Amino acid sequence: MSTPPAATNSSRLQRRLGVSDAVFIGLGSMIGAGIFAAFAPAARAAGSGLLVGLAVAAVVAYCNATSSARLAARYPASGGTYVYGRERLGDFWGYLAGWGFIIGKTASCAAMALTAGAYAWPGHERPVAIAAVVALTAVNYVGIQKTAWLTRTIVALVLAVLAAVVVASFTGGHTDAARLELSGDASVGGVLQAAGLLFFAFAGYARIATLGEEVRDPRRTIPRAIPLALSITLVVYAAVATAVLAVLGPSGLAEATAPLADTVRAAGVPALAPVVRIGAAVAALGSLLALILGISRTTLAMARDRHLPHALAAVHPRFNVPHRAELAVGAVVVGLVSFADLRGAIGFSSFGVLAYYAIANAAAWTLAPGEGRPPRAVPVLGLAGCLLLAFSLPLSSTVSGAAVLAAGAVAYFVRRFVRRKAGR
């Protein structure tokens, strides 16, 4: 494969993050997004099969995480699968992965900002969301270490709130109807659609890979941090999903606008509901913080290779962050939250990110044994799972996601044609 131009000193990042920093950034991306945003639409799709859908999403996420970890150790640079696809499969596939990541995760940013607004100040979601995006873009702007510190604080608070929800659910009073409802039937199509929606919740470990250029000893740190973050998240999700289903039942969860707050009220602990609302807002802000971080690094990598405006490749001389990329991402997200639909953004985001990981698994398949290749079954199952879940999503999400990916592909070939005609 052709080697991209080396990053200049003005666009080079510094390695400051250790294993625990990387794990907390991954947790900050995952814990919050799914629990507070994806469980209700997933329950509408799968009903009593919600936990099965969660297990399917976790298996696909494990395969993706393993492939990503091996690739990140081999290519410890900002950009994640954009870099892996380019190096292993060719320039177009790397570009398509980067494009899918940026569009999918930008939609996630809008969803998380609106979630924070809905919990923090119901009825004033959009102004709160805009303020959150501006504030967290500023935090990212002043340095990766400050971002890692804030993410640790957010994750600790959210885990405490979720633990309180689980304890209240299993010790409070709730009806037997919810328990009986769990024995209902669930269709295979519904379970797969739920898994696709819940995959939105597991995709945060990509943030660890996209920060490859800022991690100390990446060949050791990234393969340790990604499975650790994913395993912790799966345990938390399974505990919370079981608790919520035990109290509300599948139909109650499907209709809930604030599932965890509704759960503690139904469990007989209404005083905990305001705490849960605060925890939900904080969790969404933690996800938003890490999302802006990851998107800006992929934007930086694509700008270095001139797939995006090269001006976005600049790194701030004092704060050592891709400041123009971060400001550009923040500006786009502010625009999106002005009109975005929260639930629709989840499906659209899942499609883009599943396409991203499909390319990651295809790239991992090409690794040689001496390059840290995972067991062959891992990338095969991961690739097949990504494609299956992507096309099991609601039709509107699949159509819109495929259309935007296709538009990106057309832009790539038009740009290449123009450059060839210009003799570049």
C-alpha cells in the first residue's frame, strides 16, 4: 500500500494517555449513550427479546473491538479505521470508513446533546444542547489531559447513579405483570433490529483507537484498554437492562420517555428520579465529550491526506490538539441540534458506524500472523454481523445511511477525477 505523507511537526500530537485514561475515555463514550437513549427503541423492536438483542450486539462489538485493537497496535496513529482501511485495503476503503465514522458519530453528537438537554431542562432541549456542545468543544480545545480528567469524573458519577437504579429495582416493590411479560415471544427480525440499535451503545471503544497517536506505548496500551472498556460496559448494560425489564416490562420500557427515571418511580423510590435525571444528563455530556474528541481526530487524519480541507490538519502549538477540526465539528453539531430528531439519529448513527466496523474487520482479515492477526473467525463474524445488523435497522435509517455513504463515495471519485485531469 502507498504510504501517506508523514505528518509535519505542526500537525503531530503528543503521547500522554495511559491504560486507565484510555479505558475511561472508552467508558465515557459507551456508558450513557445506550442506557439513556437506545433501550426504549430497542424494546419496541424486540419486546421480551431485548436481552437477546443486547447479547447479539455485544458479540458483534467484541469482534469489532478485537479487530480494532490488533489494527490499532499495528498502526498507532490518529484516525482509527480510516488509517487501517487505507493501509490494508486501499485508499478508497479507508476514506469510506472515515466518512462513515464522521457522519455516523456527528449524528451521535446531536443525539447526545439533545438527550442532555431533555433531561437537564425539559421543554428547552435545543438551547441546552447548543450550550453543551459549545462548552465541551472548549474543554477539548484546551487539551487531551483535561478531557481525560473530566471523563473520569463523569464516568464515576454515572456509575454511581446506575448502581442506585439497579439496587432500587431489585429491592423496591414492582408488579408481577412485568415479570410475566418477560416470557412473551420475540421475532428474529425484531431481535436483530434491537441489536442494531443497541450497537449504538457499544461503539465508544472506537474512541480509544482513534486516539492512537496520543496513547503511550500504543502496542501494549490499546489492546488492553479496548477489551477492558467493552467488558465493563457490557456488565453495566446487562445489569441495568435486567433491572429495567423486571420493573417496567418490555411494553412499559418501549413506551418510556425517560426509562430509568420511570423505573425508580415504579419501583417505589420516586425520590431517586431527580438524581437519575441528573445522571442521565451527565452521562450524555460524557458521551458528547468523547464523541467530539474522536470525530476531530478522524477529521485530522483525513485532512492530512487532503480528503477534507487541509486547513483542518493544524495542531494548536500550545494545547497540542487539532483545534480547527474540533471547532469545525462543534459548529456542525450546533447546526444539527437545531433540527435533529433524537430517535432517528440513533438508527442513522448505527448504520454509519456499522459500515465503519465492517471495513475494520475486512482490514483485520488481511493481517499476517506476525502482525498480530486475530483468530480468523473473529473478523469473519464481525464483518458478517456488521452487515446483518446494518440492514436490520429501521428502513428509514438504512436508506438514509446508505444514501449518505454513497454520496461520500461519489465525492471521492469526483475529486480523484478532477485531480487527475489537473495532473496532480
